[in-house]
Amino acid sequence: MANQIAANLAAQGEAAAVEQTAQHIRLYWDPRMKAALREIDMQDLSPIAKEAAAQVLDRKTS
């Protein structure tokens, strides 16, 4: 789902899309969804979704 959100926001530019994707996850995802995000392979995420997830999960992307 993070990839879909990121794809919908990508037209706003990468920086804005990352921030808005992260904000969406913080505001609307329940704790179970956030926990599932911690368990997925980050390589499966688009660059925007990966950076947004890293922000939400407080991880470095490099």
C-alpha cells in the first residue's frame, strides 16, 4: 500500500511525495499496519515509499 500512496503523490515531486507519504502513514495507518511495514523487505518499495517508510520508522535509507 505504501507504493500505491507514493505513486499517487509522485506527481508533486519527490521531496513532497516522500513527506506526504510519510505523513499519510503516520496519520492513517493503524499500529498493525506500521508493524507490518517494519517486517517487509524495504527493497520491495519504490524509492519514494522507501524514504517515507524510513522516516516513519526512523531508519536510514543508505
